[in-house]
Amino acid sequence: MRRGVIPADTLIPGDCIEGMRALPDGIVSLAFADPPFNIGYEYDIYRDSRKADEYLDWSLSWGREVVRLLSPSGTFWLAIGDEFAAELKILFHRQLGLHLRSWVIWYYTFGVHCSRKFARSHAHLFYFVKDPRRFTFNDREVRVPSARQLIYADRRANPKGRLPDDTWILRPQDVPDGFEPATDTWYVPRVCGTFKERAGWHGCQMPERILGRIVRACSDPDDLVLDPFAGSGTTLAAARKLGRRYLGFELSPDYAERARSRLCSINPGDPLEGGEAPYVTPRRVRVPTPGS
């Protein structure tokens, strides 16, 4: 790739730091990164068991390039596990100058089984912007019906719905006392082995519905969306389906080739895998009046 050339609608095999260094400043509207968590996962090439200082230095190196590539009104989302969530939040805020707007928790069941601690059933999604006064947030693209609309038929309800909460849940029935089917949480399944969406050759596949919501909310059509750790290509697939330009890097030649094949099978306007948010049948409850 020649220095200064802005590639689009492409997935480039190779190291993302070297690849991003060849790009000019400020060309990316939205970046999403789901880097290795440094928990010893067996990738085909990358070594996911670095010393903590080495991992954080590496994160600073790729993070610095992501921030440089963001436009003045750009947005960055980071998916990360418990082990380094606190450190990377501080790194991107205090060292790289981004501003945190939301700390989203994506909750799921069927997570990693643990024998000597509580089972892992969530991931952290940090939502950063470069300028806290100027950024893209298309609230109308991601609003959901409110409880006032669905349950109480409250005339005070905003007919446009409301923004989702910052907790994303797999199935509301898993925690019946904590979430009701009509609440405004994000019902997003993990991509399990039996799902049609499952690529089958990459063990850390994000659901398209998560990326779809992020892409819709934080970018506009024809914006350039970057994923420095493309993996199975989900970010790029969601961007293509939603009419955005995309650019990804992937260290593994095998993963890159398979993700390219996935992208070739997609056309702009295709529906996201997993369907839309679950349909909730409206139900009415009688709200008691004082003294009744």
C-alpha cells in the first residue's frame, strides 16, 4: 500500500500498526476495535499471552494510530474483557485524549465456564469521541419503544421511543426479576456454534447486530469505518450492509482471506444477521389510582 493512498472497501492482510502508519490523518469517521484480550486465547498467528507492560505498550502503539486516523468529529468503540478494561479506558482517555461518552456492558449467557470463579458472561464496550462537542450520533436510528409506550399506554410517552440503556442482554428471561421483555435493554445474542451467523473458523466473532447499532448511531452513509483487528470481518460486513465504506486490517492471512470471501457474498442493503430487535407484543396494565 503506497503511503498517503486512502483505500476503501478493502481488507488488508498484515500488521495493523504498520498499515495504519501508511494512511493520512483524519480519514476515519468511525473505528471499532475488538483486539486480543491477552488471556491466552489460541489464535493461528498472534501470541495472546504477553506480559502486562508489553501488552499495554502494544495497545498504546495501535491506539495512537487509530486516534490519529479519526476525523475531528470521529468516534471510537473498543471491545475489551475484564483483565485490561480499566487500563485501556485510562490509556485512551488520559494518554490519547479521547472522551468517554458511555461504558456499555454487553451481557450474555453461555459464556466461558470457570471452575474457581464466577463464569464470564459479559464484555465491556467503551464509546469514545475525539471532540465532546462535535460528533455523529444518529439517535433516530437506534431508538426503541419505551415501557410507557408498550405497557402503560402513557400519553406522555415520546412517540419516537427512547434511546437504549447501556446494558445489553442476551435473553430477558434469563434474569426475570431484573429485566422484563418490554424494557429498553439491548437483547443481543452471542454468536454461538449453532447459529447460522457463525463463520465457524474464528472463535471470537462479534454479532452483526451489535456492530449494526454502533454503525447506524455513530456514522453516516458513505463514511469510512475502520477495524484494525478485522478477524471474521463482522465490522466490515455491517458497514457494507449499511452503506458505509470500510477498511480493515487482519494479521492472519487465513482469517483475512476467509473474511474477504464473506464480504464478497454481501451486497449493500442486505439485512443484518440475527434479525432486528425482538418483537415485543404490547400489553396493557391497569395503573391503580390513589385510593383504589
